[in-house]
Amino acid sequence: MSQQLVGRTGIVTLSIPGGEQLGEVELSFAGGTERFLARATEPVEVDAAVLVVGEMPGRVVDVERWTRLPGL
């Protein structure tokens, strides 16, 4: 499977409880934005920046908390 989302950053739109439970993130993709189901090892709140570290079938991504750069 292509890993075209790994390395992209996004914003949490539905909090991620952590573990195998899913939340939702919005990522810049294909000239616009798209939402994907997301999971993380630890809880991540709404509006937090995240980095995609893995892709699963069914539009599910693994993410980690990320720090936004100033001015972006």
C-alpha cells in the first residue's frame, strides 16, 4: 500500500481517545483538505496539531501529537 499520507500534518476535528479507539483528523491532501479516521497511543484533544506516522486500510491513519510552527 502507498504511504502517501505519512509525514503530513493535520488538525484533530474529533478528539482521539487513545489506544484502538478512533477520532478524526483533517489533512491537506490532493489540493484541498480531507478528513480521515485517526488513532493515537495517547489521547489527543480537538484542535491539536498531529503528524501522520502510519496508514491503514479504510482511511485510517496513525498519528502523534505535533507542534505547529509559528505563522503556519
